[in-house]
Amino acid sequence: MEALQHRIFQGKSTAVLGASFVPLPAKLGATVVRISCDVPRETFGPLLALAQRIHFLMGEGEPLIEQARHQVFELGRRVLGETLSAKGALGQIVHEANRLAKGPACIVLDSVDSADDATLDALRQVLERPGWLKVPLVLGFKSAEPSGLALELQHALTKTEGEESVLHAPPPPPPASFSPSLLPPETRFILRAASVVGPAFELPLLSELLGQPPMEVLKHLQIARDSGLPIEDRGDGTFALDAGHAHIFRAGLLPSLRAVLHRRAAELLSPIPEDPPAEDFPPELFDTARFAPLEGGAHGPPARPSGPEVAPPPEPKKPTPPAPEPKVAAPPVVEPKSDERAPAPEPVHAPTTPAAASAPPARPNPRPFEPRHRTTADNPARASEHLFESGDFAMAAERALLAANKAASLGAHAQAEAFARRALEAAIGLPDSEAGRRLRTRALIQLGRLRLEGYAPTSTFDLTSALQPLESAKRALTKEDSPDDFATVAQLLAAVHCERGDLESLEKALAELSETSRTLLDDGHALQAARLLNDQAAVYMKMGDPVRAVALLSQSRKVFDDRPEDTVTIREIAETDHLTSKIPLHVAAKPGHEDDALSRALDHALAAKQGYEKLRDLFMHGRVLETMGRLQLRRGKVEQALLHFQAALGEQQRLMDLVGLARTTAGLSDALIAAERPEEALAVLSDSVALNHQKGSTVGIAFNRRAFEAIASGLGTHRSLPVVEEVRSRLEVAEAELGAVHLPGSSDRA
């Protein structure tokens, strides 16, 4: 391995093929940070472990594991630039790793081809940006001939560093003849349990699985190695058996015992969740008049406002400070000056998406083999694998859905969809029962949500693909299902129709929400029906009817102001404030009172932002930052607007919120025009067109067309800029595929 050592001291990255564990000299003369990529198998597991290891090694600053756990994947689009990209967690991990560059150092990733897809793609991004990572990588590939994403990673390395960056490990010596019968019975049993965890296994998990102290387990591993069993000790509490011996030990287990061990490992890796208690309140608090058919038909054209006068929005409810939580702290909210308003603080460092926020909380595991001290991180993806092996397909599907939530919160939407699809396939294979039907319905809802809100460059995550599972979920719902599921499906279907944006789609969204609200109310589920008030208000805004929107927002506030503060109440009030803040973007205020209206709207937006921070909802936090940017732009505060748009872009990029990115880039384009930076504005607008096209948002493309024509009309001598033709071409392609729509009477893509 002299060639490898030489490359490390030259600062060059290297791939070693055919080496699950890359051997290095004991006295290399350089700092080595080594991570095994085959355990733990979780989304971005190796990169998160790398961040934690470097932090503990350097011993400075805030633990990056808390900053980065929710985001490692970044879009890498030109509009965000180096400054904003550096705020992404992948950028943060690279920045942390570069602290090792003060002296000779390297990062070794063993068995990198066993890493999850999201990690492999992130590493490819790092290698494709020469000079970004200033510490050499040593990538050990188990296979001598990598394939799939691992092969793409190898190609990224050779493209940057040349063919000489790929080394081949010498073939391992043939395994010595070894019989498990040579071992003491207790040692054999420990190795059989280890083989259930996997060919690679961690000492803490194996110790918990067996209910034995780590030193006792290590003693038996040493006995086995002394007896000639080739056990690989990676020096970090991770061990590995070769696949052949792992199979021999596993095959010797009684099938019933093997199933129990798999289930026990699953419960150690991911505690059993418990559904939260249902909450509701009397339906008489509800105003049923709003469900009356609209003029002109069941959901015909809405009444137009008689003039620019709109009832003043209700004053925002001042949220109380959030209760402290361990390890994760929301940034303090700084009250803005009366004129400027506070620029957005750094994002709340917590993994939250709408999907993840709805996941049930965990409770202590009541089973008899619950460990006293947890030493393994929650890993539902890995737990689901063990449950599939145990034959408990229902619980395996449950864990796969939790894994989908977790992967989505990390921005790995393609991986999240794969977990959701596996859960659906498992649920479809269950016996025809009420529990199986509910599980299938939940998996369909999860798939629809991911395809609506997610992004993946090689998968279909658009409005059409989201519609099919959501409509299937709606057909599958029965009165035995949770009323929350009815409300959620209606909200997601309405979101798909609203994002399409033509009048027919908006009417479908309104009908969906009204029908579901009426059904929920008739069945006595007033809380869930009330959840749809804000959604209906949003549709009316898009239809150009702020009068009806304000009436629904006022009703929503009245309903939820009367409830004790809980997560449902905080969310609904935050959404009410958020929608209320958008009213000046849809209807002109009385002449002479424009700035007052915008200032009140900013107060509502700030209250909404505080609510989302209390909920640790980064998804909506990014959306409200975009709204604040539009309000500041309307006030003529261009620099403040740019700050809010940039903060929104940072969060939406890390969450891969494609729809949010499309909206924010459009707003940023407007701000750059106001700042007399037309070329930058067009570059940003071009990205917004691409994002809207990819998502299938017809109304988004229509707003892009309006913005482009406004920019082009004021370009003067700049009409020949190459980016002008780029935007025009992208618009024409998108309109040819999606169609062109007449914009509703609003000035904002609320």
C-alpha cells in the first residue's frame, strides 16, 4: 500500500477496489478518520457518523451532528451560489472535514459501496467539485467491480483525479478451514446472534441484543479469533465476518430463534411508536353556513369583491415562548424594528417536514428485552429489514413508513419513496383485514405526499404522479379510518390541484375541501373539519376572492383561539397568520394606507414564523420567509427582501422543497430587477422556470411568463443577453408540454 500512502501525503483521493477494510500502516504519520459504511445502514448514516467523529476529534464548536442530521443533500444549482450552498449540511460537513487539513490527514470510508444511495450521491457531488474537500478521501470498495451508484462514484473520482486514483487490493488469502464446532457453545451462540445483525455488526447492538456486558461479548469474539475464525475488527466497535462464515452461523439457528432475534434487533433499533390520543371538540362551534353551494352551481364561480375594500385581518395571536427541548434549541426570536423588520435568523436546526411532523411519537418499549441503556441510534430502515426477515410483514411495513419519514426529513426523497413503496408492497401482501387496509391507505398517502413535495433527479416527482396514490387512498378510506387521514388526503389532493392553478383545477380543490369538511362535520369530527378552513381560504385567494378568504381565516382564528395551546392549535394559528399576511399581495389597500397594511401583514408573517419555529417545521418556515421577502419587496425594502429570499432558498434547498424553490426563485428574480440587476434576475428566473416545469406547475409557468415579459420590456440594450434566449426557450418548452393558463386575479403565487 505504498502507493496509497504516497497519495495520502500528496493530498489526493483514492479508490481501493476489492477491500472492505482498507489497511493502513499503524504509524502513518497522519490523522485518520475511519468510517464503516456498511453499518449502520441508514439514510446518510456514514456522513452523519463522519460529522460526529470529526467534532469529537476536534472538540470545538457546536456539535455538527445536531446541525446536519436533517440535511446532507443539496441541489447545487447556480442560483444559490457558493455562499448559500455552504449553508447546506453537506457544505457544513465538508467545512468541518476541512478543519483536518491543518496537518496531514485523510478520511477513510470502508465498504463505501455498501452505503445508502443518498450517501453515494452526496460523495459524488463532493468529488465533482475539485478543491471543495481539502482532505483526501480513501474509498474502500468491497467489490473489485463496482456497479450502479458506486460505479458512478468511482467514475467521478477518475474524472477528477485520473485513472491512477484507482488501486486494486491484493486478493485475500483463501479462508482457512474452520468448523463452528471447535468453539465453546456460548461463543457459538454469540456468533450466531452476530450473524443475524449482519456480516458487519456493532458491539453495542450485539451486547444489547444478548443482554450481556460488552466486555463479555468481546471475550468470546477474541476466543473465536484465537480459534482461527477470521473476524475483522475495524477498531471502532464494528466487527465483520466474511459472508461465508456469517451464512454458516446463521443457518445453524433454529428458525424460531432466528425470527425472535430479528424482531428483538428491530425493537432495539427502533422503539414501537404509539398513536397520539385523538382530540376533538363539539361541532356546534362550527359555522355550517360556509358549506352552502356557491352561486352558479355546486362549486361555480366565486363572487367577486365589490371593490378594493377588504375587511381588516384579525390581529395575530402572540405565541408564548416554546418549552425547552433537550439538545435542539430554536434560535431566539428578535423583535424587528418598526420600519425594517428583522431579517430572517439562521434556520431552525431540526428535521421536520409535514410528513415527519405527522409521525406518531415514540414511547418506551414495553417488551421484556428492552435494554436499560440505549446505545444504538433510532434506525427504522434497518429495523424494517429485521422485521421482514422475522416474517412480521405488518410491523415491517410500519417501520418502512417511519423510515420514509426520516429519509424525507433528510432530503433523500428517492430513498423515502423506495421505503414507502416497499411498505405498500408489504401491506398489499397481507391477508385481507381491516389492519392491512389501513396500512395500505397510509402507504398510499405517504407516496402521494412524497411525490407532491419531494424531488429526485432520476425519478418522477410531479403533480401527475402524486395524484394517483392520493386518489387511491381516498377511495380506500372508510369510516373506520382516522378523521385526520380524511383531512390529510383532502389537503394533499387540493394542493395538487392548486399547484396546477387553472380555474378548473382550483374549483376541484375547493370541491375536495368542501366535500370533506361537510363529511367530517356530519360525522362529528369538528376539529378535523376546522383544519380545512385555512386550505379553503388559500384556494379563494388563488381564485382572486380575498373577501371569502378573510371570512374563512377569521372563522379559523375564532375556532382555534378558543382551544388550549397544543401542536394542532399552534399550527392552525400559524397558518392563519401566514395566509392573512398574504392578503396585501392579492388586493390593494386603501390609497394612502398601503404601508400600514404591509406592516400589519409583516406582523402576521412574523407571528407565523414564530409558530413554525415552535413546531420546528423547517418546511413552512422556509415558505413564510419567502412571503416576508415579497412583503418587504412590496414596501420597497429591496435589501431586506433579498435577505429573506436568500434565507428561504437556503432552507428550501436543504429540504429539496421544489415547489418552494420555484416560488422563492421567482420572488428573488423580482427583487433583483428592483435592485437593477437584470442579468442575475433572468438567471434566477430561468431556474424557477426549470423547477416549475419539472414539478408540472402550470400556474407557476404562467407567473414565470408574466415576470419574463416584465423584465424583457425593460432590458433595453440588454435584450441580446444569452440568458434571455435561455429563459424564452425554457418557457416555450414548458408551455408546450403543460399548456398555458389564464392567471387568476392575484399578483402572487400564494
